[in-house]
Amino acid sequence: MECDVAVLGGGPGGYTAAIRAAQLGAKTVCIEKEEVLGGTCLRVGCIPTKAWVQTAYALKEAQETFGKLGVKVGGPELDFAASNAWKAAVVGQLTQGVAGLFKANGVEWVKGVGRFRDAHTIAVEGGDDVTFKQAIVATGSYPLRPPVPGIDSKRCVDSTGLLTQEAVPGRLAVLGGGIIGCEFASIFHRFGSQVTIIEMLPRLIPQEDDEAAGELRKQFEKRGITVHLESRCEQIAEAQSGLVVTFGGGQAVEADLMLVSTGRGPLVEGIGLEALGVRFDPKKGIGADEHRRTSVPHVYAVGDCAGYWQLAHTAFREGEVAAENACGNEAVVDNRGVPRPIYTDPEIACVGLTEQEAREQYGDDVLVGKFPFSANGRAMMQNDTVGWVKSIHEARYGELLGLVMVGPHVTDLVEAGVVALDAESTVETVADGMAAHPTLSEAIKEAGLVALGRAIHVPNKKRVGAKA
Ligand SMILES: Cc1cc2nc3c(=O)[nH]c(=O)nc-3n(C[C@H](O)[C@H](O)[C@H](O)COP(=O)(O)OP(=O)(O)OC[C@H]3O[C@@H](n4cnc5c(N)ncnc54)[C@H](O)[C@@H]3O)c2cc1C
């Protein structure tokens, strides 16, 4: 089979690239080995986990808020089977949606495992070879497993394994306090599990803003999630009552199930990149420039196999950009405004620099304003006042550098910061613009006002580093 553009992998990076290339008139083939399109994100990542997040949120609302708001529903109870059916239905709808979009746009889906045979051919297991003029590699990533004795136990599962559970474990140990580990810890605690997080580093979600990570830990501990930081997992042993997980120099916890969430590696081996001549690193993935072009000019790489973000939305944008360039247009990825959502309770969402990064880059020329959701009317009405918005800007021109948010629905609010950063807005643009009242988004404007020393709805503090 001949085509203009061949895309290896049908996840967010690959299916977006394929659709865009077809829209631009290229004869496009996408090779995907799974039974459905959508990749990790739609099958076993973003979508099913957030379907569970929604169940957890509904439980919380029923447990903590309905009564306060005057809505009587009786004692809420988790029906895990129904929740799983809901999760499967959402996944099914979205994966079928991608197949429908392929049809609508004229993308041909070749089912099977693909492997580059040479610079213009992909061999497909059990099918015809695909020859191409341009190729886009979008093979994604796979879960890593640290070499801990006993980790091969059937009770130690990765995120995909956890998503297939048909019963809520009474005791869940979570190895790794990164984003995936924290999201599942938050969900399963709400589902009724006793949850223990074991993290080697001194904080949760190590790549994120210090203060946001600290707030998450505080709220987790308040909810009753046990967090062990600076604790290396030493051994996992099977016992009659479950697993015994030893960590941090002799401490131990018993668990019925352990989630191993210690990061994901790029899927770059066994796909024939050597035959293609593309440079790659087994740990860092395929090297690609801002056009998503690899070391071989007619081959592009997008998503988890070729970058450090490991986010669906970076894969989406990279897919669009690779397709534009593969079809002769000129497009680049701009990474300044990458939103970083974390769907824990409380949610976290950041964009731009963290406060630490801002201070490292701009020294004393950094001003920060923080506005608590406890002073926001909409948050009060929703009985959800945990958290805050932190606005970070540089003092000389007022350029907005970052937004860090912890609290209700911040993963939906963060887009305002994305647009502001992409537009190189100043803090005044955000603070002096109007925010609809009463909304949670007012907290973003108000954080900007705090940073400028002109807060209205909280008392003003003297700004650190402000010029008189
Ligand atoms: C539990 C979990 C939760 C997550 N939650 C979020 C979230 O809330 N928000 C977010 O932005 N990101 C989230 N992510 C990350 C997100 O899923 C990934 O960043 C995203 O899926 C990457 O897209 P991709 O196209 O690069 O790769 P993938 O989605 O992994 O797709 C790659 C595709 O390539 C196929 N493939 C690989 N090799 C071959 C081959 N040789 N032949 C044929 N097909 C092949 C695979 O089957 C797969 O379908 C989550 C991830 C996990 C694991």
C-alpha cells in the first residue's frame, strides 16, 4: 500500500497527525496495533482515570455537600461495577469517535504491529507493507518498573492493571508519588481504600511548584491518605493477608494491591528506528526539533515517544505541527503555554514557570500574588474552598510568567493562563480585565491584583521586592 504520509501509532499524537495530514490533502495511513484507536490516553490513561475521578467527585459531593446545600439523597454508596460500566461507556464512545473521524477525513487505518523496514517502508505484521513519502512516529510510552525484589507479584499492578480491577482493594499501596500515583491515591481513598503513598523524593509531584505539592500533601494527609516521603521501597513480600511492602529503612505496610507508578519510558525499541536511520535515546526517546522533525528530514516524531511532557495535549499539538510540516507547510510547537493539570482532590493546574523557576531565572525581579478560594464567593457556594491561585510575574515590564492553582475545577480554569501566556500578557492584562461574577475564575484576576498590591477582596500585604 502506498501513501504520502504514514503515521505509526493511533494515540493523541498519531491520530491528530493523521487527521490533519488528510485534511491537507495527503493520502494518509495510520498503523495502530490495538483493537481501538485513541492510544493510552483514550483506552487506559486520561479518559478512564478521569471517568473514575468523576465518580469520586460525585461521591464527595453527595457525602459532604448535598446536605449542606439542602439536597437530601440518603447515604451515598459506591457501586463500583456501575462506575466501571460508565468508564467503559465513555472510553467506547470516544474511541469510536476517533474511528469516525478517520472515516470522515479519509484516513486509512491499518490494524497491526508496524515496524520500519527501511527509510520509506513500514512492514505490518500479518498485512501488506506500507510505503510512504513522509512518516510520523507516534508510538507512545510504556510503564517503567523499578528493580525491587518481589515487584513481579500479581498484586503489583501498573495503571493499566489498576484500571481493570473489579473490586476496590481494602488497602492500596502506591509506589511513586508522581501525577499518576497521586491521582489514583485520591480516587481510591474516596472509593474507600486505605491508601499509602511511598515516594523516594522529599515531596509529591516532584516536577511541580513546591507550594502546590506541599498543599496537596497537606490535603491528602487531612483526608487520611498516608504519605511516606524520602522512602525507597526495599522489598515486596507475599503474605497470607496480602502484600508486605518494606520501605524507608525497615518500615512496612500491608496492602491488598500495589500500584507501581514510577514513571513511563518512550516506546522506541523494536519499531525499526535503526533501519530508518533516526537518532534516539532509549531513555529520552526520539530527538525532534520544534518542527517535530527527527534526524532524518522526512521523518517526524510526536508525543510520548519523543518528548518529556508525556501529556495528551502536547501530543495533540505536536501531531498537528508534524502533519503541517510533512505536507509542506511551516509550523512550530511553542511550549511556553503548556497547561499542567493534575486531577487529584484538590485539583492542581499550572502553566508557565513555577515560583522556584521564576526566581531562578529572574532573581529579585519576581512578584507573586496569592488569592485563596476561601475568599471566593462561588467556591463558598460550592462548599469547596480549599486551595488558592498564585500569579507570578516579573517586576520590570509586568510580564506574566506563570499561574499555579490548587482548588476546585482549576484544571478547567487553567486555559485562561494558557491564552495569557501565549499572548505574552502582562499581569495588568489579567488583573484589570473583567472576570464574570460570581465565578471561580475571579480568583485568577484577584491573584493578579494581589501581586500588584491592589487587592480588593482580601487585605493587601506589602509586596515583597516591590519598588516604593
Ligand atoms: C493512567 C494515565 C493517566 C493519564 N492522564 C492524563 C491526563 O489526564 N492528561 C494528559 O494530558 N495526559 C495523561 N496521560 C498521558 C497521556 O495518556 C499520554 O501523554 C498520551 O496518550 C500520549 O499520546 P501518544 O500519541 O504519544 O501515545 P499513546 O497514547 O501511547 O499512543 C501510542 C499508540 O501507538 C500504538 N503503537 C505503538 N507501537 C506500535 C507499533 N509498533 N505498531 C502499531 N501501533 C503501535 C499503541 O498501541 C498506542 O495506541 C495519562 C497517562 C496514563 C498512563
